[in-house]
Amino acid sequence: MPTDNISGILIYVQKNREGYIHTVFFELLNKAKELSQKLGGVDVSAVVFTLPGQIDGYREAFMNMGVDKVYYFEDESFGVYNTEIYSRNIEELVREIQPEIMLIGATNEGRDLAPRVAGALATGLTADCTGLDINENGQLAATRPTFGGQLMATILCKNYPQMATVRPNVFKVNPVNNYSQTEFFKREARFFEYKNRVEILEFKKTVESVINELDSAEIIVAGGRGLKNEAGFKLLKQFADKIGASVAATRVAVEMGLAPQSIQIGQTGKTVAPKIYIACAISGAIQHTVGMENSKHIIAINSDENAPIFDIADTGIVGDFFEIIPEFLKIG
Ligand SMILES: Cc1cc2nc3c(=O)[nH]c(=O)nc-3n(C[C@H](O)[C@H](O)[C@H](O)COP(=O)(O)OP(=O)(O)OC[C@H]3O[C@@H](n4cnc5c(N)ncnc54)[C@H](O)[C@@H]3O)c2cc1C
């Protein structure tokens, strides 16, 4: 990519099939606004693929949240993500508008899209970042855990755009509006030879998509080593079903074979920020709490009154999980 006129931050807007914008976009937007200030107030732009006319439903959100420019591609097929078409069109857009930074949510879709775009543009991509900043040379300083979570590495990219993906719930959405006179640019989508190469037959809910519900779960009940065995996790699941919660686990519980790695919360697992996080028989090791400390209300159930989890809990219940939960389940 030519290196003159490189400026601004571009963010990919992920939508779900119902047409809602994924909150990771708003989280990235909030962080991008902060980075933009450090870069002297460069434009923060968004790229989105929409059904015909669908952009009208998004205009207000983009304006209220302070997006400077929105580039949108319209087509009847854009209700559903398409790797090849999206990545090729983004590649062309990036070559033309030359952003210095491009951010993508580290969702399943973003993890598919980002490397394709980075590969096509021959630039670097730092995946699953936990922190983004601008260094003294004006470069994107992308931080992420490495060596199995034992070290935090800050990675710089020599080429443009400097690309990064960030998991949902790592950054916060700006709670207040940040109104901007957003400019909207309709782009002609190009289909190359790809339009009919992929045919979507049906969508099925898989274990992975259930797991991804953790990203947007309002209530999570998480289990640790103190649940001891499968019966403990079964009880945790009954508890979760009763209160409409999603289930998560600590790394130790995963290592004990009680839960899949994909629902592990923490430094080497997922980052979540539900309204309520109920930590059951979890000690509260830092490697776990970094993945859930942004939860709005933390409830801890632990038999050890000195367990560190109580230091960050809003509500603490000292007691035996195997006594408390069965009693709770008896209630109506
Ligand atoms: C590089 C690295 C990365 C890591 N990444 C992660 C990560 O991503 N996520 C993660 O979770 N961990 C991670 N860990 C592991 C972390 O350090 C802790 O070992 C782990 O979080 C502890 O899990 P736990 O709370 O389930 O178990 P423990 O620390 O053993 O705690 C069990 C708790 O259960 C309580 N308990 C026991 N029985 C009962 C009962 N009947 N009722 C109520 N309470 C009871 C005990 O009092 C105790 O507090 C990582 C470690 C390293 C070194």
C-alpha cells in the first residue's frame, strides 16, 4: 500500500442475522475515539455490509456514537456474512482510503475476516488484543497475552494499516452519546468471481454458538475446582437453568475435565462482562478475575471466608455450594 496520506482509524461493523450491530463494534469505537485523540483527532470510520435500505436503521446509532465516516456496501446477499466478498471489498476500500489502523472484533466472524484482509494487504495483524494504545512514535501499540498467558507482549506493526482484533467485553462502550455529523458513503460492492461460490443451506445452533452466548449473557454462573466432579457441574447447570444464566468455568475446572475450554473465563480464556456473575467455589485467582472483573455485580459463593474472590465480590455468601444450591433449587 502506498504510504502517503495514510490517516484515520477504520472499524469493521459486525451485524447479526437479525440485523443488530454487535456490541464489540461500539466497544472498539470507544477505544478508537481515544486513540484518535492521541493521533491528533484523526477520523474514525466504519465499514458495514448491509441489505438494501438497511443503512437507514443504523444512521442514528453511527451519528450518536460519533463515527466520522461510514462506508457501506449494499446487496440482497449481505444479510449473511461472506468471507470472500467482504474481505475483497474491504481490501479495495482500505487501499483507497488508506487508514493507518484497522480494528475488527475478535468474534468468530472477525477472526475469519481479519487475517484474510491482512494477508491481502500484506500487513500485520495482532489478534486477541487486551489493550490498544498509541506509542511515542504515533504507532499502534497492541498488547496481548503470550507464552500461554505468562507474559504480556506489546506488538508494533511495520506496515499499514496496523491491524488488530479485540475480543468482545475487553473495552467498554461509551455510555454517553458523542454526536457527530457522520458522512455516509455508499460503495459499489464488487463480486468478482465469488458471488455464487458459497451457498448457505441452513443455520444450525452448534455447541460453539451456544458458547458464544457468553459474550452477550446477562447472567453467568461459573464453577471452579470446589465443584469437585460432574455431579457438581450438573448442579451448577440446574442452577443456571433456573435463573436463565449461561455456564462458565475456571481453568482448573476445565483441566479437571468438568467443562470445555471454550467456556473458560480468564487470562487464557474468555473475557465477559455480564450484569451478574456468580462465582461458585472459585478462589478468585488473578488469572481468573481479569476475565470477569468488569461484571456489573459479582456474587461469590465460597466455603472459605478468606477466599480472595470476596475482595472483588459485591455480595458474598460463605458456605458450602452443595448445601446452598439444592436449598435454592427447592424454592418455587
Ligand atoms: C499462565 C496462567 C494462565 C491462567 N489462566 C487462567 C484462566 O484463564 N482462567 C482461570 O480461571 N484460571 C487461570 N489460571 C489458573 C489460576 O491461576 C487458578 O489456578 C485458577 O483460576 C483457580 O481455579 P479455581 O478457583 O477453580 O480453583 P481453586 O483456586 O482451587 O479454588 C477453589 C475454591 O473453591 C472453594 N471451595 C471448595 N469446596 C467448596 C464448596 N463445597 N463450596 C464452596 N466453595 C468451595 C475453595 O475454598 C476455593 O476457594 C492460569 C494460571 C496460569 C499460571
